[in-house]
Amino acid sequence: MSGTVPLSVKLNDGHFMPTLGLGTSAPSKVAKSKVEEAIQIAIEVGYRHFDSAYLYLNEEEIGQALRRKMASGAVRREDVFYTSKVWCTFLRPELVQTCLERSLRKLQLSYVDLYLIHFPVSLKPGEDFFPKDTDGKIIFDTVDLCSTWEALEKCKDAGLAKSIGVSNFNRRKLEMILNKPGLRYKPVCNQVECHPYYNRSQLLEFCKSKDIVLAAYGALGTDSAKDWVKKGNPHLLEDPVLNAVAEKHRRSPAQVALRYQLQRGVVVLAKSFSEKRIRENFQVFDFQLTPEDMKTLDGLNRNMTYFDSTSLFAQHPDYPLSDDL
């Protein structure tokens, strides 16, 4: 458990991914202009890793911000690491590239640096993000995720995505891809909810053993304004133990929560639309948590997810968020 944290990590396909990124998922009440503004501020601060998805409905604004900064000479395209994700209504193999091409048109970019399967549950294709029947139940689709993965491999071959990976996969789902006959590219990354209350230690060790980077979203807790977030969960950044460690280092609880992940070898996404917090969250490379601090923070784990497992996809027989196995 080293205290030294690199600015980037080498992926299993040879590309490099910055270890700290800016997450851009936001409740609908957040104006899209705030996302564009946040990207520009983040580039000025030093962020080069930006995470979004087709589902987030903000890729047009992100693209505008990136192009503006590239036109000004503040950053080059090759300096930016951009992640997008194929949504669940596009998991049929013939639709995967369609989803990616839609994202690229909105971004006005020729490729993404990382393309992920957003969630390993397929929904009925169509324009609705969450297609439902007359009883209000989500309509699932039957798709072999190995075929979906082959479609991602083709996107990589075509140069539309530099690297490919997955999101919200547990060990069984990862092994299904890894053991696929004819596998040409391993997932480089598995992006999952991960924070001191849900540290995913077993999944992290498995991913490390397979040379797959674990990337953490929800690393600072998460926004209760989102429909899919459980209500009434304790606020991570108000935790007294986390705050005590932060006070010891004269840092914010958010900085300690981010540094904790970095020292575990986890790529971490910090989401904020506040200039003050965007700047603060980037200041995590100039201090070090002690082994005792790390053990203390490990002790906060309670396997508590902010994701509401009673809604959305929990009806699916292959729902992967019930455990890390």
C-alpha cells in the first residue's frame, strides 16, 4: 500500500489514464452550462481526465468546452483523456457503434480515449433511456454481453475508441468477458461505485490480479437529488473518523477520501461544479496518508451502496450490484 501516487497509470493495452478525473454526471436541475463551465475550469486547474456517458445528456456541452480550450492552445486533444459509455438500450452488437458515433457527433471528436459498457443489463432498444411497459416495469432485452464486447472490440479496431472497458461489473461478469473464446482485448478498466463506506476491497484485488484498473465513481458519496440514489444514507463527508484524519493532515474530508483511493491504486473521479471544490479536489498529490490512516479508513467500510438496488435494474436476474463476486 504505497503512499506514492502516479499522475497516470498504464493500462493493459499500453495507453495511459490519468489517476484523477472529473466526473460529470449531474441531476437534471443542474444547468448544462454548468457542465461546460466546470470542464473549462478543470482544464485550467490541471485536470486532463473527463468522464461522461451517452446517458448524461451533456456531451455536446463537454465537446464545446474541450474545443474552446483546444482552440486557445490551453490543451491539445492528445493531452485529454475522455471516457464515454454505451447505454443499456444499445447493447445489441449492431447498435454499439451507433451509440458511440452519436456521442462523437455531439462531442465533435473523432475518437474517445475509453469506451465502457455502462451497465451489464440490456434494455429494449429505442429512444427511451428506461423503456417501461404499461405497468411501469422496465422492459429488459436479452443480449449476450460477450457479443456486445465483440462490438466494442470492433470500435477499438476502427479507431473510434483507444481503449475499451466496463462499468458496474462484478467478478462473475468480468470473468464472463475474460473467459470469452476468441477474446482479443481485455477490459482495461472496471468503473464502479467505490468510497470508504463501500471500498470494494475484494473486487479491487481481483481486478489487480487481472491487470484491470478499478475506477471509482461516487468517491465522495453521491448526490441525493438523483432519482436512483437511496434516501437517508449517512453523508460520507460528515463522517467523524474521516474528518479526524482530514484535520490531522489539515485537509478537507473530500481530499482525504480521494487520496485514500489513489493510495489503494484506484483511479478516482471527483465530481463538482463548484470552482472552489474543483480546485480543492485536485490538490491531492502533495500529501500522504500514513499506513495507520489507511487502516483507519479501511475500517469505515460497511458495504453500503448509495445506489438504490430496489429500483431500476434490480428486477433483472443478472443484477450485478448485490455483491462483488
